[in-house]
Amino acid sequence: MNFKRIIFMLTSIILALTILFNLCSCQDRIYAQDLTKDIKISSAVGKQADDRFINSQLNLCAELFKSVISGNESNNVLISPLSVQLALSMTANGADGETKAEMERLLGSNIPTDELNKYLYNYVNSFLSDDKSKLKSANSIWFKDGNTLSIKEEFLKTAKSYYDVSVFKADFDKKTVKSINNWVNKNTDGMIDHIVDDISPYAVMYIINTLIFNAEWETVYQEYNVSDGTFNSISGNNQTVSMMHSTEGIYLEDENATGFVKYYKDCKYGFAALLPNKDISIYEYIDTLSAESLSEILENAQDEAVTAAIPKFSYEYSLTMNDMLCELGMQSAFDVNKADFSKLATSSNGNICIGKVLHKTYISVNELGTKAGAATIVEMDCGSSMPPKKTVTLDRPFLFMITDTSTNLPVFIGTVVEIG
């Protein structure tokens, strides 16, 4: 091999590594001012999960899941009630009046927000994370740079103290879209690579939670545990799948379903599966779910050997939650005329309300274990309840100019007298 060829190969390798490094850097880059260190914190006092908190979370889980299923029959559905809970609970700290009352009824079955903060703080900080089992949450708040928005210091202080948020000030342009997606991608270990496509001109703040779960089975499946099987889909088709077989020690049963629990490493987390009886459809069974029924079937788990089989699967799911949250009683938060987020911020451009709540999830179940990710983003919008006094509709021939704004000189000028 001659000297020139060696130099050429080394140069090519260095160039490839440089490109790769730059690509990786761009994927993590945040085009925003990080104000996290500037936010004052107070000592957070946690509250141990008790029956009151657990029942409220089971109720939220059942209600959210049933609402999501409605209208999504025949599709795989996956939500993270905890991710939704964390994002909306952070937001609730900026609410007041009837808006706050509605959010408290939905999120905590009337547990006051300041008390829910304590429960969630203690709960999230109890998560186990090691090489074999990880459950991790991250939170961030993004607000629009400018002079029109004044964020309440107490809101940011509570968010930092109880939810450990990162706080960013950004221009809310295309770079901000990229930054938010990079942050979500990084904090879901790449399972959710983006959640926003663009930013509404009315958006003034984003409140985001991410949640990731990545755990190895307590007993992983060996090659001989996996064989071809048949899955009877909701459409009536028989699908050939890779079925993972095992014997588990926890059996679940109620009057309409049977199931089992397969544990993850160290048994901190478990995969609980429920199969409705043949005479009841999956959707009929879901309709019966409640905080009480979920609690009963899990608390009455039996120590009994059960032959179990799980198909390997993976998919992602996303939805906008506005309509379902309104139907569950959280209505005024979305109404620009009624929303009361006076404890969150004030704006000279009008009242602040929730513009939309986006939720996205991913899951993969295979021989080694389970990976799952969730992201919930609450977009806070600002709009005036006063209708504009003037209206211009270009529905007849018109003149137009493209001007140099520093001089107001037209760079282009023209007319439009017909379309097409």
C-alpha cells in the first residue's frame, strides 16, 4: 500500500468521523436559552403514596384509557397515564378558580394540587433505575422570548422544586421545533424522535413530560421458548407471530378475564396481561374497567403456576387529547374566554389557555424484556377574546408589494386579478 493511499484512507476516516460527530451533535442541540439554574427552589416535601393517591391514579388510568379506546377500535392503543398526569399536574399549578377545580377533579379525584405535587414528587423519586431495570421521568418548560409574557415566579419555583424541570426561553421558530424534538428524543432514549411538527402562532409556552421504561425480564426467554404461533386479530385474520412461552407464578382472574404477571428484573416492575373470556369482546371488557376493578384484580393476584405465552410485538401510538379531556370534565382550561391560568403567567396579548395536549408512546416487547417511552406536551396559547375590529379578505383583484422594511421601498410590486 503506497503512502498516498494511506493518507487518503486516513483523511476519509477523519472526515466520516467528523460528519458523524456533527450529526450526533445536531440531534442533541438545543437552540434556546437555558434558564434552569436561575430558577429558585424550595425544599420539596414528599408524601407517601396511600390508598387515596393510588385510587385517584387508578381512576385516572381507567377513565383516560376508556376515553382513548372510544373511537379507536380496531387499532393498537398505548398511553402513559403517568406521563399525562405529570404534564397536566405541572400545568395545574398555574391554574386558579374553576379551571383549577376541574383539573383537580380529573387528575386527583379532588386532591388539591399542592398535595398532589407532594404525592407525585415522592412517587417519581421512588423509581428504580439500574442496568437491568429503568423507569425515568424528565420535565421541561419552554416559553416564548419577548416582552408580552410575564411568567409567575411561584409557578416556576414549584415546577422546579417538585418536578425538577428544565426551563428554556426560545424564539418559537423552526429552531425551537427542532430543539423540543431533540429534547424529547434524548429523554426517551430515541424511542420518540419527535412530537411537534410546527409551532402555533398563538403558542406562548410548552410544558413537557417524558417517561421511559426499559427493563429486562427476571427470566429471559431462551431460543427454545420461542416458536411460531397464531394470533387471531380483531379483524378476524389469523396472523403468524413469534410466541414466547414460559411458566409464571402469578395468576390473575376476575369474572370476565384471566391473566398473569411476568416480572422484570428484581421484580420491581411487572408485565400484567389480561385476556377477556371468549364470550366477551375486548371493548366490552374495557367498558367495565374502573379504579375498583383494576385494584381488585391486581390485589387478588394468586400465587399459582400458569402456562403463559406472549407474542413479540412493537408499535407506536399518538393522539391529541383535547376532546377527551373536555369530555372528562376539564373544559374551561381549553376555552380562551373561561380559562384561568393567572398563577402561571399573564400576557399583554390576551388570556392564556391550553391550546392542545399531545401524547405519544412507543413499546417493544421481545425475548429480553420491554422498552417503552411516552411524551406528553401541553401547549399554552394566548389569544384575545375580543374580535378584531377590521377585516380584509382578498377575494377580488388586489395589488401587492414585497418591501425592504429598513427603507419601506418595494422590492416587488404587482397585482392579482385572477387565480390560476
